[in-house]
Amino acid sequence: MATQRPSGVTVLAALQGIWGILSLLLAISILFLGGIFFAADAVRDAGTPATEAGPLFTGLGLVALSNAMVGLMASYGMFALKGWGWTLAILLALLSIVQSALAIFQGNIPIGILSLVISGLILYYLNRSNVKRAFGKF
């Protein structure tokens, strides 16, 4: 008999999927911008301040692309109640807590605290016994 997916997991998986798609669009935009800077640098004299922008944006775009892929994989894994989907969701929530702490230290206190609370609630929910059982984690 198949395990019933908790409704909270469905909501989290859907939100993670939406976030992953938006992150993918952002990554593609950043990579496109990096390509524009590379092309502009090819026709401009080397040594100008904009010369470093192409590699910088390309690197940022690749990081954003990898983050988007991990987010989409986590969404699929949570929808399918795969154990690795639960693990990825936990790792993403922990990463968000680190980012929230950095935001607070940088002076973005309201956003940092809100993100910290949301990530904490996600961690709490994913570690409830019925949710862990649905993922095959005991």
C-alpha cells in the first residue's frame, strides 16, 4: 500500500517547485547577461572595468543554475516521497538559515528574521514523525 503524502509536504513541494522555476529563469537571465558582457568585451579594448563582468556574471549564473536544479530536484523528491527529497529539503532549509543569519549580520534584520522563522518552521515540520515516516525516515 502506498504511503499517503501529508498535505504540508505537497504545499512545500509545490512552493519549492515554483521557487526552482523562478530560480531557473533568473539563472538563465544572469547567464545571458554574462554572454552580453563577454560579447561587449570582445569589441572593446581589454583592461576596462567592464572586462571582468563577463566571467563574473557567467560564474554567478552557473551557481544560480545549480541552485535551481537542486531546488527542482528537491521538489520532485518531495512530491514522490523519496528519502533523498526529504534530505535535500532539510539541506536547503539549513542553507536558508545560514543565509538568514548572514542577512541579519549585514543589517537586513526584518528580512533575515522572517526567513529564519520560515526556515525553522520548515525544519520543524519536516522532522515531525508522521512526515519522516512518509519519506521512509525513522
